[in-house]
Amino acid sequence: MPVDREHPAFEQPSDPNIRVWRYMNFAKYVSFLQTQSLYLPQVKVLAHADPYEGTTTKKEFRKVESGDKIALNSQKSRLLGLSTNYVSCWHLNESESHAMWQLYSSSYSEAVCIQTTYQKLGDALPDVPGVESSHYFIGKVKYINHHIDDMPSNNVFYPIMHKLKSFQHEREIRIVYWRRNPGTGNSNMLDGYPTGILVPLNINKTIENIIISPTAANWFSETVKKCDS
């Protein structure tokens, strides 16, 4: 399969068949159906909402300031990774989450959730034509205190797979797509990278359930059902 589940930055759940959920507003759901694809934004786009997104620890920044060569190289790779990596975020849980309904839909009463399993989600990611090695990675996000905790600094994926402890209620699973390009060592070439990409997904084989917000009005429920038919 094209997805890498063995990279050390991507911790795997103990049960690969555990359920995963993605909460969204109606517009995103319609787009999901029409494109038959997952939309993955660049990591730097997510940083608009969370300034710690894709960043490193205070301890590592001190090494950079001191001129440590290893830290400086890691910093350069991390900054490039904000543009060359794209993510899809899912919630890991055996049941629905009231908090996630409220947090990740612009209107709680007009929201939809798609549910599958961790294993199915990873297996559904398509091959990348002309690429022998994996472009996709999947795993659990780790939550730390960036001011006092340590984080491995020898790989671009660690900052992407670590978030603030204040987000640990998300229980997040991330798909990461690494868009490799021989020119990514030159930061001037990164302007040509799109802010998001569409990854084709076989919805019928992958998605187990489509759940409508528990507070939705009848008209909204009927509208969603018509979209599904």
C-alpha cells in the first residue's frame, strides 16, 4: 500500500480497526461528494489558526540561536516542510464527540460527520504515479508543552505530528502527504506549491457511516439525504 505506517514520527493506534471521524460543515461535505476526494491543506495554512502548528520546542530554538549546526539544518528542513507537506485531520474515538461537533463545524446544527476506520482510511490512499517510495504517512498526533518538553529534531515530520497539550481533546489522527520535488531545497521554488491538494478517495468502499448533526432541523437532514442519493 502507498501509505507508510512505520515511520517513527507516526505513532500507530493499538487497534487498527478503531473508528475515525471527520466533522465538517455542509459546504465541505458537498465538496467531498462532488470531488470524491479529501482536501489536504498545506501545514502553513493550518498555522493561521494555531501559531504552534508545525513549529518546534523552545529548547530547539535556543540551539538555533546558539548557532548549533544540527539545529540550524533541522530548522531549515522544518520551514521547508511547512510548504511541502499537506495534512488531513481526523478524530480517533469509538463514538461521536459532542465537543467535536461544536468545534469543527461552522454551524453545529448544519454539520455532517463522515466515519470510517483507521485501517480503511490508510488503505484507501491512492498510489502516486511515477513514485516508487511512499508519499503518504498516517499516525497519531502527540501533545506536548512546547516550552518545557523535548521533541525529536532529526526529521521534518516530528513538528507536524506534535501539537500543544491544550488540543489533546482532539485525539487527532493525521494523514500527511509529502510532496517531494528536487527543487525544494531552494525556498524560492516553494511559491509554486498549491495551498491545498485533492486526494481521490473511493467513498463507497471507505466511508462506513455519514452522520448528521444531532441538532439538525428536518429540512437539513432531508437535504443531506438527497445529496447522498
